[in-house]
Amino acid sequence: MVLVAVMMMALSGLCMAHMTGGSINGLVNTDDGQKVAIFTAEGYSVATVLEYPVDYPLEDHDVIEAVNGYLTQTGRLRIKDMHNGSSRIIVQIEGVNLSETEAMSWLAHGGKFY
């Protein structure tokens, strides 16, 4: 009985886990910096790129992974670009659990929600 309870708690913890990996599924350059839409298993997240190495900019369809946080939580975090191996990219996640339509609308409006 105790074993069943422990296993149920472990499984529920896995189901509620945030995502650390995703892929860039749209980007736009604005006066405020590069804006990206990130596809994750929990929906889309949108972010502003705050810092990146000049020789390794993010590109559309790059696979990325969060280094010190989650792509599905708002806030500032460092990501690793799996295409070129750079982990010096810092983004500000501004919206999470969005539909594709909401994320693309955010990009189309230069990184602003309407």
C-alpha cells in the first residue's frame, strides 16, 4: 500500500514537471532585440533575447535547452543552443503555455501582447 502511494506521488511529480527543452519556431528582430517563439511539449513560450555571442546568434528551428531554469516559466534564464553548443545566450521568458496563434501574433506585433 505504501509502495503504491509513493509511486503515485512520483508519477504526479513527473506529470507536473516544467520543460527544459524546446525549439525556436519563429523569430523576429525588433528595436528592442530579437524576439523568439519557442515550441515546447506544454505549448509555446515567447521570449526576448537579452544577450548572445555575436558569432552564435539564434536561428529559426534551433533546438535549445534551458540551463538554469525552465522554458515554461516566466523570468530570465540562460539557454544552450544545441546546434552550435553555445550556452552564453540569456533570454527573458515573457509568456508561457500559449497556442501557436498567440505566439505568432506576439511575434507579428514586435513582442507585444494585444
